[in-house]
Amino acid sequence: MTVILEEFDLLDHVEKDIPEPEGDEKTKLMKEQAKVKRILTESIKDNLIPYICELKTPKAIFDALTRLYESKNTSRKLTLRNQQQITKMSKSDIIATYFMKMS
């Protein structure tokens, strides 16, 4: 997501709260925020929409998604790393089933 936002020069909208300007700048800000919200909502699965539907700003949406996916628990990270290392692709597997195992 951050790569797409960087490409469109919109990363500031999720990293910090931008104060609302006056006049034409306000219109530009509203269009940029709408674009960021669209990028964020199109980048996630439908089952996560309820977590973000009530949030108003792109930063709030991004922070909520970060809290859902970011883990600070070291033992959980080690367990996931171990599971990833022991998952092997068998000869009968196609690449799609292997990635399904990984996910």
C-alpha cells in the first residue's frame, strides 16, 4: 500500500494529520484524501471493511489496518517463521496450492 501511495505522492496523508486549509487548497486536499481512502479500501479484503467503515481520515484508516496486521509479539513472529520454514512444496502441488498453504 505504501508503495502505491508513494507513487502518487500521497504518503503524507497516512503518516500525519494534515490540517484543513482554506479555499482551493481545501478542495485539493479533499480530492487527495478521497483518493487515498479509495486506494486503502481497494487494497484490502472485503471482510476488513467493517473495521474501517466508520473512520473518517486516511490516517485513521491506515492506523487501524496497521494495528490489525502489525505484530509486536516476538514469539508469534518466531512461530510464523518456523511454520514458513517447514512448509514445503510437494511434487503434486501446483504453485497456487503452495501459496494457499503459505497464507
